Amino acid sequence: MNRYVVVSAFVAGIVATGSVRAGETPLYQPTPAWVIPAKLPDLATLGSNAPAMLIFDAQQRIADGGLWSYVDTAQRISSPEQLNQLANLTLPWLPDKGDLIIHELSIIRGTEQIDLLKGGKTFTVLRREQNLEQRELTGILTATMAVEGLRVGDILRTRFSTTGKDKALAGHVQALAPVITAPMVVAQGRLRVLWQNDSGAHWKLHATGLTAKPVRGKDFTELTFVLPGPKQPDIPQDAPGRYRAPPILEVSTFADWADVSRAMYPLFNPDGLIKPGSPLQAEIDTIMKADKTPLGRTQRALQLVQDKIRYLAVSMDGGNYVPQTPEQTWSLRYGDCKAKTLLLLSLLRGMGIKAEPVLAHATLGDLVVNRLATAAAFNHILVRAEIEGESLWLDGTGLGARIEDIHDTPPFRNVLPLRAEGTGLMAIEPRKSGRPVFDLAMTVDESTSVDLASPFDLSLTVRGGLGMRLNMARNQLDAKKQREVFGQFLDNIVGDSQYSTIELVPDEQAGSMTIKARGVTASAWRWDDKAMKRGLDRALATIGFNPDRARAAWSQIPVATMQPEARHFRMTIRLPDGGRDFKIDGQPALAGQVAGFDFNRTVTLDKGVVTLDERVDSTGIEIPASQVGAEKDRLATARVRAPRLIAPAKTLRRWDLAGKDPAGGTQIAATEDVYTKAIAQDPDEAANYRARAYFRRSVNNGKGALADLDKAIALEPGIELYLARSSLFEEQNDLAKALADAESARQLDPSSVPATLRVSSLRAERGDVTSALDLLDQRIELGGETRQTYNEAKADILGKYGNANEALKLVETLIADKPGTPTLLNLRCWIKGTRQVEVETAAKDCTSALELSSNPYGILDSRALVSYRLGKYEDAMRDLDAVLNAVPNMAESRFMRGVVLARMDRKSESATDLDIARRLRPRIDVEYARYGIKP
């Protein structure tokens, strides 16, 4: 609770106004004598190139253990957008550290200067705790004022100061000022700092291209930089943090890091903070009775602080550095990193365990070594315990830490121990994680065919903070929402899937959450180099390592790798036909370091079951720039050698199936079971019906697929569903219903290209060629990016159902407009071949299209048909084999190969190809009979 409002860690944006104490309202005073006022630049001299920011003047003064910061800005209102931004002025400050002093707020309009503070106008003071969602209570006050009468073309000038003195710094002062650099433009900019000669101040500039020398006066030393500075050098994003300092100026009266350590130590001295007979002493006694080992006691103390004290950062009333006492924290049952650290430290000291507080920076820890010695270089604090000569890094703000994790290292890189005698920075050497943060086990059923969706069972154990957050989400969601949210979470890991069950099993003792699920996902098998192949590697494919060190300025910058974290993956796959003739290609075993990751992988194939076991650990190491090329090569080599499953040539394909599993297979039944249970759980969700319909169509169960699409459309009609059902009706030779569904799809969106093309095609198929062409002409007349598509569709319909010469004439026109377009050349080849018009020149069209296209297979199919027309069966076979070697499920090429084989008197082979083609496309005989082509 603060002075004004009751604070909830789950409510944001709380505002309090008025009723402020002395020191918590802005003061209105003249400019202090030590400030050198900036003069407004001559706008006539600047002319039309005058930037929006005319003045940025920042001046700071260190004196008498305090910091006075002065800011002067003059901004030209150059647009309505900028007018909206500046119409409400806000100035934040920390009232427990000092005052906000307003010197001037005025509008300059030509030669007129309008004083906005005239007549006693004042700022309104607000407290906005906008970070409460992040569990942070800052205590920052905001002085706000609506700027009345501001117009585009005006200049708004604001001059104010903030003062501050932090008692927690033991008389020391630290100042940090941002340095404006290009490409930001300022007509007149300055950064000026003064400090008393006897203050012992030091300064450091983290920006290149700016120079200044301190000028020592009678009482003060002055340092001035002209702004903006030049554009700062580009630094690769994968560089260690110490290379990526933001442009800032630091000034500090601390002599060195040891001075910071000494000054901050009293705030975190645990001596005597836990009283005999207190509740905390009882907790110490309980831990010591429960565990006899220093390591076990340390872990129990850490778990107590993490699990029993919720996190809430309190940065007001001196709380930036001053922690609550352990007794207060235990009583309130909340605290921030300071409070949790002091509590944990007190518990450990009470058990006789050597421990000390250490300052850290959560994100810029690697930069600390290059910064000026200040307490401001850190934004976090934790405990370093020492047991049997080993440093243990204990963070009370973490979640879910257990004994297995106690040796893990945080990503802070450099820390500062707080000691009475003072000390320097200490580096944290990264160690491998004790437990995987992700531990995934999957059993996959691929026992019927390598083409089908794969049913699976999985168990995913998530540990640490993420596991605790998942458990929190579980407690806040109902069963349906859990399936939705955790299903999406699993999709990010295993790919887009449907789930029949998702069970959440928390384990507070282990500090983990286990998700158990049964689902079905898309097949991972791919046709490659005349065989079906399935990648088995998981981790290598997800690693990105492509550092750029080609620039001379970057040639010595090392590459930072991910902080230590472990992931474990185990998968078993049951193969078709008991795994007969399946083989593993590549390198099944891998043990070593690649691109900053430690890999340990094994793959085995035994009795029809493939087992992959893989653990990958990010190490947090730095890779020298000189080794980047070698690491890239090592990663590329490891990927090339990654294990793959290769199916035998005669493995069962989806077109060989008739809706049921063959002997020994369970994949179809298991997939059906997943979909059936998923539908039973959410019977009003169209997505599950749609997914099962597509699966059923893939195993040639058209009747079942149609029933599912009926249900999906009844629940959630959509273009995709109507078109899918239209295709099924067409396969079943019900063209009337196919057309009706296509028309329904187009009614939902008349501009839909797929719906319009399907309607026109089915109209023509049913004999209404005129109506089909009229529809396409309507869309062509509208123009736009789709005009070319509709023109090609019109030529195709004319070529199939209308006047072939008219179709070719249209294609000629389109080619003249876009010469060298491979799709048009292929279309001309196809029309000539199917309609037997100018067949002798058709092959030339196809060959020209092949030379221009990156996707040759449709063109090769067209050329094969032309070769068939010309009686060149061997040529046709070469092209058809080339297509089917790359795209074995291309029904048109399967059919034509069956036709050509029949002409070559290879009846048995012909029958096989024709049967496959008819399974893939049931009406294919009708389509080719239109051209007079029959087996």
C-alpha cells in the first residue's frame, strides 16, 4: 500500500491526483544562477530546413552530495501529428529524491512570446502506477498540463529542473545523461556537466566522434559537448553486450567498483536481522532439521523465498536501493529483488552458510566491465553462496528452482559483490544447465503409410519459471480454454495439430508442469531424389548461426551465443510393414559442440521402431571472429550429415489405401480416433470436422469426407469449405451439386479468384460455355492484378470446350503483351496438343517455356502429351518419368504414362499407373476422353 491508493499487483494504470505533500508539487522558480541559458536560433537563417527540435539543452550540476538536472527544449510544431503529441505536456520525477522546478513554459509565435504560466496557471500532479502489470510500484509523480492555444507553426519552449539526493548512496552522486546523435537533428544542442572540484567526480562518455576536455574553474569543473553527435557505428546484433553500449554520458563520485561495493554493503548487511524466537528463526530451524547438508539447506532456503514470497518491486520512498527488512518481507509476503535477496541472505547466514549479496544487471551485464563505477550500472541483486569452493548463484525472484538446478548460472556475466572492505567486479563463468527446461517425449504412429497425417502421444515437461507460469495459467482457465491455449502452445513445438486430449499435471515438488497430449499432425515425410524421406534431427534445423564479420570494423568482434539452457527430445516412430527395408541415412550419433551448442544425439532402428534421443545445451560461450567461418562450416556439415529415414521404393502410398489400415497398421484407425474424440469434446467447432474431412479424402474415404464437410459448413460456412465440398461432389460425378457449392462460395465473396475460376470451370463442364466466359469477361473488364489470371482461365476454357483457334488467338494476344511468360507458352502448347491444332509447333512452345520456368513439371506433362500425339512414345515416357520422379502424385502424368505404356504394349505397368491416377483423380478418364485420349 502506498500513501494514496491501495495497490494490487494485478491492476494497472492507477491514478491519484491532488492532495500531495510538501515537496510533491512542482516549484515555480527562476533559472538557477549556474545555468547558462540557451538562445533561440535565428529561424530566418535556418530557413525551410529548420528541424522540429530547435533547442535541446541538458545541464547537470553535482554539488553538496546532490544532483541538479536542468533541461531546456524548444520544439517547432511542424505538423498536426506533432501538435497532438505536444498538446499535453508531462514531466515525471521522484518526490522522495527531490523536487521538480518549472522555470518556463511558453509559446513563441513570430515575435510574440506567450507565457503559459501567467496568471497562476500550474501543473496538475498525477501518480500513475503504469507498471503494476509487471508487479512494479515506482512512486513516480507526473506533472501534466494541457498546452492551451498551441498551433501548427508555433514554438513550444519548456525549461525545468529536477533535483535529487539519494541517502542510500552514502554521500555519493551518480548522473547519467543520454547523448543525442545522428540521425536525430537538432538545430542547437548541448550537454553540459559541472561538478565541485573536491567531489572526486569521474566521467565516461559512451559515444564515438565527440570530444571535450574538462575545464577546471575556481569551484567547479565543467564539461561540455555540442550535440547532436555523429551517427554511431553499426554493431552486429550478435555481438557481446560490451560492444553495444548506448550513447550515454556517465558521471560519478565513486572512486572505483570497490567504493561502490563498500557504500552499498550496509544496506544488505544481514547481521542481527533475524531475531531469536522469531518466525524466520523457526523457518531456519525447520530447514536445518529437514536436511543435514549445506547444499540441501541452501536449496530449501531458496525455494522458500521463491515460493512463499510473491514479487512486487517497490521503488518509492528510497526503495530504489533500500530493501525491506526480512521480518517485513516475511510479514507482507511480498518483496522485490532487494527484499528477497536480504531475506535469503539472512536465512543462509543463520544456517552458517557462507553467502554475500551481489549486484547485477539483468540485460547489460556484459557491458558493466566498460562502464563507470556507479550503483546505477546495476538493476538487480541476488545472492552468491559458496559451498565446497563452488559459487552458487541464487536468485530469489526466480521460480521453480530445485536442487537439480542449484549449480545453474544466470545470464548476468559480471556482478559486483557487496563487502564491508569493498571489492571489484566478479565474472560469472557459464555452466551447463542441470535440467532441461523443455523435456519432450513423443510416440508417433506411422505404421500404415508415409503419406498420412501422424497420430502421436506426447509428454512435455516444462521446468523453472515457465513451468510455474503455465501452472498459473492452468488455474485461471476452464477446460475448453485450456485445450485452446495449451493446444496453441504445443503447436509452436510440434507443429499445427489437432488434439483429442490435453492433460496438465503440475509437480510442485519438482517445480515443473507436464503437458500430456494425444493428437495428430501433418506428415513429416517428403519426396526427395526419387524416395520418401523423413528428417530425424530436431535441434540443428532450429539453430541460426550466420554472423556477419565481413566489415573491417567488425573483424575482431566475437559472436555471443545463447545463455545456458538445455532441451531434451525423445521420439519413437513406428514404421509401416514392420520397418522392412527402411534405412537411416546420415550420421545417427552426434556428440560435440557446434555454433556454441553442445549436442548429444543417438538414433536407432530396431524391430520397426525408430528411436531418436537428443539433448542440446546452449553454452553462453563467445566465438572469436576468427572462428566464425569454421563454425559455419561445422554447422553446415552437421546439417548435411543429419540423420534421415529413407522409405523403400515399394512402401505403401496413400493412393494405395481404401480408407482402412492394412495388416499390421494402426495409423488410420488411430487418426480417426483422435478426430472423433476431438469432435466429441467440441462438437460445435468446425475446424475438427474440416481436418477429419481432409484426412478422410487422403485415404480415399470420400463418403466420410463429404459427411464431415456437410457438418463443418452447417457450423461455419466459408469459401474454403464450399470449394472443398465442390471438389468432392465433382469427384463423385455430381456436377450440379459441385456447381452449387462453387456458387455458394462465390456469393460469400464475389471477388474470390478461386471461387470465380471454379464456377466458370464447372459451368463450362456442364455445357454452359457462354455463361462461363461471360463470368470471366466481367472480371477481366474490372482490370487489376487478377486480370492476367482471368485471361488465362478464359483461354483455357476456350481450349477445352470452345473454339481452339479462338483460344490460341487469345493466348497470342496475351503473349504479345507479356512475351516470354512461361505459363502462357505452356498453355499454348497444351491447347495445341489436346485439341490437335498445329501439333507440330507445340513441342517448341513447351521447350521454350521450360527454358524460362523454375517449375518445369506441368510443362513436361504438356510436352509429353504432345509427344504422344506425334507418336513419339519414348520421348513422352522420358518427360513423364521426369515428372513422376519429382511429383509422384501428379494424377495427369500418371494417367498419360498409363496411356503411353498401353500403346507400348506394357499392359501390366499401364494398369498400375491408371489405377493410381484414378484413385488420385476419380474423373480423370472423363477429362481425357474429352480430348479423345483413352487407355
